Amino acid sequence: MNNAGNNLNEMTREERDNIMVEEAFRHLLDTYLQSRHRKKVELITKAFNFARQAHKGVRRLSGEPYIMHPIAVAQIACGEIGLGSTSICAALLHDVVEDTDYTVEDIENIFGPKIAQIVDGLTKISGGIFGEKASAQAESFKKLLLTMSDDIRVILIKMSDRLHNMRTLGSQRPNKQYKIAGETLYIYAPLANRLGLYKIKEELEDLSFSYEHPEEYHQIKNKLEDTREHLNKIFEDFVAPIAKQLDNEGVIYEIKQRIKSPYSIWRKMQTKHIPFEEVYDILAVRIIFKPKSEETEIDECFHIFNMASRIYKTHPERLRDWLHHPKANGYQALHTTLMSKIGRWIEVQIRSERMNEIAEQGFAAHWKYKDGGKTSEDSENELNKWLQTIKEILDDPQPNALDFLDTIKLNLYSNEIFVVTPKGDFKTMPAGCSVLDFAFSIHSILGTHCIGAKVNHVLVPISHTLKSGDQVEVLTGKEPNISAEWLNFITTAKARGKIMASLRKEKREYQRKGEQMLIEFLRQNDREASSLNIEKLTEGHQKSNREELFAGIGSGEIVLGDTDMDIINGKDKRDHSSWTDYLNIFKSNKKKSKKRTEADTKQVPMTVDTKKPLILNESTISHFMICECCQPIPGDAVLGYFDTNNRITIHKRQCPVAAKLKATGGNHILSAEWDTHHKLFFPATIQVRGIDHVGVLHQMTDVMSKQLNMNIRHLEISTDNGLFTANIQMEVHDVDDVKKICRDLKQIEEVQKAVRIK
């Protein structure tokens, strides 16, 4: 043993690397040989040797040879998703075109057109559809989707690539970590869910969470570990009588416990404003059985449900039948919620071995069952419908990267309902969809001409929200009547894409009309339509560019007149400052807050090192804009974003706006850290709920103003059936102040809950 260790130490770094690479590749081959795929070892070995030579001498930031990354991606694609030789070769070669001098044509000549097509789809590109200022991430993602619509393996390999990048993200700088983690949460985790890759989706979410909010992640992980023994006891007591009954019936089965992931727990804590201890659905039970035949597996699921429901009471509103109507990603199971003997609701998922494999591996697992019957055909049809929708979105290029990604993200819905056509056909739609969404899902012309519908034979408006089982007959008018207001109540990507395309066409017509009107107006007033004059009017009307100005004039929003001549002549005295552009920072001055003036809030040019965190303290805070959308305060996990004018805004890391910025402009993300010393005041809003009682408001204000010496800026309170809800905005130094306020407020007998909501 010692000799072996000494020999290893005596090896050169290159020799140790070669052993590591050979072992990783051998593990990949072993995994492949144990699979159901045809054994094309020679082709895979050829791809490995080619990629190894192409990446020779290159190392990752972690220090390991670069070839270890393609091997790891191929290992995930094969071992965790179940893909075959073509995908393994493409995974091994996926970075060759991007990082070396080899071209897609070279790959095609050596490995054939199919592997080359997949590699091309996986290769990042620059410039292109969105123009120079566009997000390279959105452009790359668009190309990925274009190729995916021809071969689903492209996105499955991309998922493998993203998962390995997330597993090895620790070697990157913090701002790079935020960019990659944010992009993963915003696009790739929902996409994994849409493809039925639940295990990968969950791991992507948890890894992103661990980098964006490391403290919260570890706190939840530790609490889960502390409660594991208690959860195991609940699980064992709950499943014991079910297992006994299954044994008596001769069912071959496995019962597993499913613990909610840290990210899912945190999301619930955030949305419900509750502590970890009040998340009651952490534990779920999964019954996986071996059916007597595929024809009887649905009946057997219901038979097991009947056995369990004779032991425990069922929740009347929580039976989910994904058996007869699988989710759009192919997921099948029967979900029910049962009341345990200790008075706790526990979800039970019942599925066959085949259903479980599809749930674990998503659409990749369908190929195994392709010859197996109707279920696999239905799932494949659902996939083809989804890919067709993606093609339709891509046929209408979005000029704005954020709009494009938002449109795609809308199509990655996870909660689904079933809507029935007048002929009795079932259509899968996202939960919360409107009549208008349904109309567009049938046909674009039906959507643009929609004026209402009959839902279950009752007349409803186009904004009506559909429920599962609704039968819908769309009513149309003779002429299209598209309005920007439609965007407020549509949820599907197809509907949004078609509406926005029509609105853009209408806007272009307004722009042409408005430009002619402006030229004529200036001519009548003896002025030229020069760039300077147009720029003055654009700024005077607070428009972002001249196209917006033209559209405003053409649509009648802006009526040209004497004021516009004053703007051109420099005589306009209007105050164009907008208080909503900036969040006022309050400084302590003898226990009174003093608002910063407009001059104080203007951006001060500042040189930053993108490799180092921004330090937010008393001397640097004036250089940044604290965003009003999420109102971060010291103690919040934050990041910075610099725009094309080098203005830097500060967001909470979990802010929805920041999530979009990370996904579409990740190279502009900066890490940021607070270093304030209780010298600045920031606004924070706390929501207090409790039992309405005479004097309770006085007690609350007494705690905040007198005991804690906090300045209340704004207070709203409402009562309903003996309960009150109060939203209180106050000035605080940091998150610790908020925690202390909430803790002290909860000492009041009538107060049931006190949480920060902004």
C-alpha cells in the first residue's frame, strides 16, 4: 500500500492526469456496456481520442485536464439520462468546435452528419439575430432550440453539460457563479422539468440555490438533517399498515420516502412568508409496483389507492389523476393525500416501474418503451406538439433578448389542466390559462379574431380563466381586434408571441406615421428634422429612443404643439425627474432621516474591477442605484448589474428582475457585499397579522417607536372578521433590525405573525 502511494507520488502530473482520464473513460464505457443500446464502442473510443487530442494541454479552472469535462457530460447523458452512442459521441465532442480550430464540417467528415448536427446545436455563437447589443446567452439558447426542434437529444446533452458545470461551479468567481446559477434557475431547471427530467431539475435548483444563498441553503440542509430521524419515524409508522396490506395482496412493490428539496422548501418559505417549522409537506410517500401487465397497470394503481384509502382518510380535493391524462412531459402517476394517525396530511404517489422510470429520465425513457403501446405514443405526440410550438415561437424572431426568453419560459409550464373542445377532444393547457390562450392554441386566426367563448355552455369573456374539465367553444368576430391589454391575461408562449408580433407591426406603422407628422410639424415651424432637434424632443417627452417618440406621435399619445417648440428652443421649464427612478437612502441625523437630494442620487462614474465584489458602504453607496423593485437592505444577499452606460444597480439575488438579468446579461453581473456600520437608514416593509383588539395598534407602534426607536414612514391596516393585517414601512439599518422588530412584535399577545415582505 505504501509502495503504491510512493509510486503515485513519484509520478509526473501528466502521468497522474493520464491515469485519471483513462479511468473516467473506462467508467463511461462500462456504463454504456451495461445499457440496452447497441454496442458501438469503437465509435465512442474514436470520439474520445479525437476530443482528447483536440483539448490536449488545456485545463479547467479547477486544474484538471479539460477532457474530463466532456467525459463527465457523456457520463451523465449515458448513465443518468439513458442516451446511446450518438449522444455519447456528441457529448465528448461538444466543445471541440467552440474551443479549437476544428469546424462542424470536420466533425461531419469524420463522424457523420447526425453527430455533427447535434454538436453544431450545442456550440455557442456570437452576434446574430438580436444584434450586437443582444444577450449572447439568449442567442445561444435560441440556436439550441432551433436544433432541438429537429433532434431532442441536443437539449438532453445540453442538460448534461449544464449539470456538470453546476457540479463544478465552485472554481468560478462569485459574479460568474451568480450568472450561471441565475441562468440555470431561470431557464434550464424549468426546461428540465418540462422534459420530465425531475432528478436533474431538482439538482439544478439545489445547486443554484447553494451558490446564490449559501447561508439559507446550509441552514435548511442542517434542519433537514436534524429532523431526519423524526421524519423517518413518521414514514415508517405511516407505511407499515399499507405495506402489510400490499403483502397480503401479493403485490411486488417498493415504498420510498421523498423529502422535499432545500430549494423547494426555501421557495415555500419565501412565498408563504413562513419559517421552516411551518412547511408541513416536507415528507411524501412513493409506492412503486411491478404490474402484472402493462394493460392492467392503471387499474392496479387504483387498486392500491383503494387499499390505502381504506386505512387512512383521503383529502377530497387532492386526488390527481395523471394516469388517464399524462402530463405533457409524459409523467404518469396517481397522487392522493392521506391523513396520518398523528393528524398530518401526507401525499402518496402511486406509479408502476415503467411510470417511475419515465418520471426519473423523462422523454429519454420513452425510447425504451417505444414499441410498448399507446402511452408511449401519446407521450411522443405531446413532445412533438411542444416542439411544434417552439418552432412557431422561433418563426417569429423576438428583437429583444428578454422578451424572447420570457416567451420561451412561458411555455415551460409545469402545472397543467385538461380542456375539452366542442367535439370532445382533450387539450393540455397550463393552469391559469385564459379563453384567449385556448383560442391561440387551436389556431392563430382563431386567437386574433376571438371575442369570447362559451364555457360549459355559459358565455364568458376572453379573459376568463379555465379550469380542468371545462368544455370550451370559442366565439369569433369578422375582423381581428388585437390589444396590448391582452398581454395582461395570457399565459402561453404561443399567444404572447402572436400578440406581440401583431403589436410590433402596428407600432411600426405608428412610427412611420409619427415620423412624417413630426417632419411636417417642424417644417411648419421653420425647423429642420435634425438629429439634435429629434433628440431634444425624445428627452423632453421622456422616451428611450426616437422610435418610441415617433410611435407616441403616430398613435396620438403625443400631440405636437407650442410646448414642443419650447423644448427645441431650450425654454421648457418642466421637472422631468422621476422619484421612481431611484430609491432614497436615509442618513441618520439626530434620530431624524434626511432625504438625499436629486443631485445626491445621480450616478457618479466609478471604475470597478469585475473580478472583485462591489463594497457597499457609506462612501460608495452614492455610486449605485438601490433598486425599488426589491428594496435590498444590508444583510440581504445582493448583486450588482452594470448597463451599457456603466450605471450600476443593486438587486436582491432572488429578485425576479435580477433573475432575468442573470439569464440574459450574465456578463454584466457583479458580486456585491455590504459593509455599512449602522450609519445609513433603508426602507423596509413588515406585514403584521393577528387578532383585532382595542389598543393593539397602539401596542405595535409603541414597540417600534418607543422601545426600538424606529421611525415609521407609512402604515396601512385593514380588518376582516376579527382579524387585522397591517403593512408597516419603516427605516432600518439592516436585516438584523427587521428580525428584532418582528421578534418583539410577536411578543404582543394578539399578534400571530410578523414578517418582512419587502
